[in-house]
Amino acid sequence: MTAMTTDLPLTSEKSPATVREATDRRRALMLLSPGVIWMTLFMLLPLGMVVYVSFWTQTTFAVNSTLTTASWERFLSSPTYLGAIGTTLRIWAIVLAATLLVGYPVALFIGLFVKNRTVQTALLVACVIPFWTSFLIRVIAWRPMLGTEGAINVILQKLGIISEPLTFLLFSEFSVLVGMTQIYCVFMVGPITFMIARIDESVIEAARDLGASFGTIFRRIVLPLSMPGVIVGAIFVSVMVLGEFATAASLSGRKVNLLGNIIVSQVGSLKWAFAAVAGVVLTIIITAVITLALRVVDLRKEM
């Protein structure tokens, strides 16, 4: 009996769907590659270096790459550094609440009550006008306003509201809060205005036709739909306030010590390891705040 073998042709051709999927995958990788490379080189790598330096051995006048936890132990056991963390978080919470309290009504007026787009744009530009000048000028400009012989004290005395100048207005935590609120309030106004302006007017008109009051419309329609803007504004304000150092140094007379001021002072003293520890702690705090904010509202779904 003769064995017969039949050679069957092997088909190596891929289906059109498979080819299309592979092409889309390559295209997606090509589009993502520049961003991934950029984030790796300019964010992940520097952060990794900061973490690495935080474990270097720090001496009085020098630092070497011998790994140790001494800087971390000193930082976490020092009342000065721990107090700076508490002060940073307290000022951040107050400024965040103040910018929301001041910025939301402004955004509500611009986004809901101003119907003309040109006027809306003009009002938003007016909010940004202070940014046409230097950051330090805007900070230092509060000194002649809040000083014992400043404009606020002079006006209050002439009105007979106070008999002696108020000394707590300048070179105190209050002056830092006022300065930061004024500087960063616009970052809360912009995103909230954008979200409120996107609300369909027909929805509000339908609510009015059904007899809803302004309070009900605000609570049931405007506030929920504006929450993504609130979260975005909160993230902007949080990142900038938590990393602040210039406003505290200029308006508190070195009486308010934030984590940012700790980093600047340690770098100025060439204590790189201590500065790196403070930087890592600050990065952890900012990451936790952003993560918490993003858990409140899913921005990818809402925007």
C-alpha cells in the first residue's frame, strides 16, 4: 500500500480586520511616543532623581551619594518641618475655600447672567489684567495697602471705624491669605465660567416654566453641571498654593514658613538632601490632593 502525502497550501494572509487593528495600534503608539518620552525625560526622571538625592548623606558643608535615611528621619522628627507641613495644608485649605467663595459668584454672574459673548470675554480678560504685570509686583503691591500707614488703615481711621492702625494686616498669615486669594482667584473663575456658559438655556427655561425658583435651579441644575469647573479650578489653585514660597516670604516677613520656603532655604544652604526630602513630601501631598479631587468628579465623563 503506497502512502500518499498531499501538500496543502498554508495561508499566511491576515484578515483585513487584523491588519487594520495592527495598523491602528502602530499609529496609536506613534502618537503616544512623543508624549511618553517627554513625560519620562522631564517628569518621571527628575522626580526619580529627587527621590534618589533625598537618601544621600548630608553633612554640614557637603553632601555625598552614600545612601542613608538620616535626612528623612531628621525631617520627620523636626517640629519645624512638621509645622511647615501643617501650615502649608492650613493655608492651602483656607485659600482654596476663599477663592471658591469669591470666584464662584463672579463666574456665576459672567456665565449665567451675561448673555453677550463679547461682554463675557471682556469680563474674563478684565480678570486676567493683573497677570500683565510681574508676579512679584502683584505681591509687593499689597504692602502699601495693608501696612499700618497703608490705604486700608487710613480709610478705616478716617471713617471712624478704628482709632488705631490694625497691625495684623501685614507681615502675618492674614496678609499671606489675602495675597494668595487675590492672585489665584482667577484660576477658579475661568473654569467655572466655562462650565456654566455651556449649560443649555432651554434647560433653565424649562425649569422656570415648571415653577422652579432660582435657588432650586441653582441647586438642581447649575451647581451639579458646574462641578467639573470647580474641580479643575481647585486643582489649579491647589497646585500653585501648595508650591508657593514667594508670597509667604514677601508678605509675612518670614513669619509664615511653608514647604516651598523650606525647599528654597535648604537649597540656598546647599543642603540638597533636606531640600529633596521636602520636595518629595510636597509632591506626595500635591498628588494626594489631585487624586482626591479627581475622585469627586470624573472629568473624562463630565467634560
